[in-house]
Amino acid sequence: MAGLQTPLLAALLLLALAVHATEAGPYGANVEDSVCCRDHIRHQLPHRLVKDYYWTSDSCRKPGVVLVTLKNREICADPRVPWVKKILQKLDS
């Protein structure tokens, strides 16, 4: 019984990490107009890691912007937060 506990615990830990890593990601079809954010990233993302962005749909409950990192990860952020505004300004210039 003890031999099964370690692999099970490791699998649950990996699952928890995967869920946490995708918590702030966009959801919906892979069409820009239908993407919404369930949650926004809670910590500041360094602007040097962000290469692009796109806005979520106007029909979403929460306003959001999806930041695309250099590794093509998509992370939802609140466009009203000052550090997100700075990133958007840098990318637009």
C-alpha cells in the first residue's frame, strides 16, 4: 500500500501544478473574438517576456487582455492594472 502512495502523491502534485499554471489562461474556441478570461494573473509579468497581446471578446464577463509570451504561452491579465497598461504601451510603440 505504501508503494502506491508515492506515485499517487506525485501524480496529484503534477496535476495541481498544471491546473495552477493554466488558471489565468484564456478559454473558449481558438478564435480571438470568442476568447474570455476566467481569472487574471496575480503577479507582475516582466515586459521583456511578452512579445504580443490580444483583447478578449466584448461579450466576456471580465475585461481582459491575453499576453503572449516569448514561449507562446497565453496569459490573461487585467487591462486596468498599471503594469499591464505599460506592457501594452510598449508593445504598441
